[in-house]
Amino acid sequence: MSVVVSGLLSRAKAFWPMLAGIICARTALIVACYGSYASTDDGIFTDGSMFVTCALFIVALLIFSRSRRELGATAVQWIMVGSITVAAGASMALSLLDSADQTLVATAFALSIASTLALSLCMFYWLRCLRGTDEVTAALFVFSAFFISVGIVYLLSFLPTRAQNIIGMALIVAQFAFLGPAGLRAEHPTERPHRRARTFFTFARSNIQDSRFLAACAVGMALL
């Protein structure tokens, strides 16, 4: 048992920036676009914005899969910074809009799409930072982040909508603080013991299969 605990603690020390980043991004997305699940059936402001976001991702996937181009580390960093900035601005704007004003429906929908798209990119960034880890670590941290996020969303659901959006914006901006520690982890990757071992997922631990597993995590996040 002590070996398991020490292993979990060592992984937590290495990967906490990614865990905290996914928690912040996912919580802010649910707060801003789904009203902390209190308004999950509001049509275009919830599922509608997610459908548009998914459509944009599908188009981007088709383009990149055909061109076989890969984004450099600098480009990825700038996309992350832009995503945080857009998401924070959209969350603040949503908190200031009067939801009862019918003339602002189109504006609110556009802001909801921008927030959903930007925060989804943020989650993909933190998932990307888990490259090179073993399958168990990736699964542990991704779904632990979702578990913790659900608890935070539940607590926020008791607050007024404007207060939720302001806290959501704070969580979005907090991601800036995790970029540095995450970058240090990427520069000094953690050694992976038993590289030739097979996990309970029955995946051999190779870079290609790690990428496939992280892609599976991304699909699982979308389905959840």
C-alpha cells in the first residue's frame, strides 16, 4: 500500500499543473455555458453552442489530417494564451448580459460558442501536456479532474448566475499560473518505470499507443 501511495504522490508532484488546468477549464466551461447544470436544457445556449463547437473541430480535424501538418510548440502556446483570453472575455461578457433581453439572444449565443470553443482548446492543451506518460497516469489524472470539477460545479450552482460567471472567469485566468510549471514538466519528463510492461489496458507503452490513448481520453471527455 505504501508503494502505491508513494507512486501516486510522485505522479501528483509531476502532473499537478495539468490536473489543475483541466479542472479550471472544465469547471469554467460548465459554469459559463451550462449554468452549472442548472440550465442544461436551454437549447442553443447549451447544447447548441457545443454542437457548433464540435462541428468546427471536425472541420479542423479534416483539414489537418489531410495536410499532415503539425503545430509547433510556440504556436500551441500562443493558441493557449489566446484561448484563455477569449474565454475570460466571453465569461465576463456573459455575466454582464441581461438574459431576459431578447435583443441580446444572438450576442449571448455567439459568446457561448466562443467560450465553449476556447475552453475546449484549453482542455486539449492540458491533455496534450500529458504526452509521454503511461496510460494509467493519463486515465487517473483526466478522470480525477472530472470528478473534482463536478464537486466544484455543484457548489457553484447555489450562487447567482453573475457570481458563477465571475468565479468562472477567475478559474479561466488561473490557468496562466499553471503554464510555467507545465512547461517545466515537459522539459524534464518523468522517467517511466517498466517501459516494456503492459498495463491493464493491454497497451504496449510506445509513443504511438500513448497518442492513441490520449485521443481516446479526448473522445471520452467529449462524450461525458
